[in-house]
Amino acid sequence: MRKIITHYHTLNKVGLWLSILCTIHCIAMPFLITAIPFLSGSFISERSEIYLIGVSAIIAVFLLVKDYRNHQNALPLILLAFAFSFNLIGLFLAKGIYEITFNVIGALTMATAYWINWKEHRRVFHSHDHAH
């Protein structure tokens, strides 16, 4: 049981940090385009955005659905749905400053979903450890 919980904790950390990395990526993009144009082909490409959001989304769906079965708090899943919506709009519909805005809001919302899920997971886990 401990091994499974350790892996969930690690995946939660990975997902949270991917969301934070995505946020940093989106915020830094305008500055990097202006200051260092030769990086625009790698760090700030649309493909890297799709990979960051995609990997974080796969981990989020796996963890948040699995943990929902234990803690029954739907808030992380609701936030995840909003995050996906913002990210999809930012990737495929919005242009310019709106693209950045939607992607940053989506990444921050996904990070918030991870954080709330992690707190709920710990709350349920610790209540089972200390039950008398």
C-alpha cells in the first residue's frame, strides 16, 4: 500500500510541476521572443505547448479520477475541466495576448486542481492512518 501511495505522491508532484512549468513557459514567451529570437524554434514552439499540456493532462486525469474515488471531492475534477477548456482555447482559438492569457489561466487552474487533490489525498490518507 505504501508503494502505491508513494507513486501517487510522485505523480502529483510531477503533474503540479508540469503545470507550473507551463505557466512559466507562457509568461516567459513574450520576453523570450523579444530578447532571444533563436530560442523561439524550440522552447516556445506550439509543439512544446501541446506536449506540456498533453502530458500534464494525462497525468491529471489518471490521478484526479483515481483520487476522487477515495476522497469524493469533485472540485479538482471541475477545475481540471476548466483548465482543459482554457488550454484548448489558448492553443487552438485565441491569438496574441489572448492565447497567452488563456494558457496561463489554464496552467494555473490545473496546478490548483493538483494542489487541492494532493491536500485531499493527504487528508484521507492521514485519517486512515490515525483511525482508532
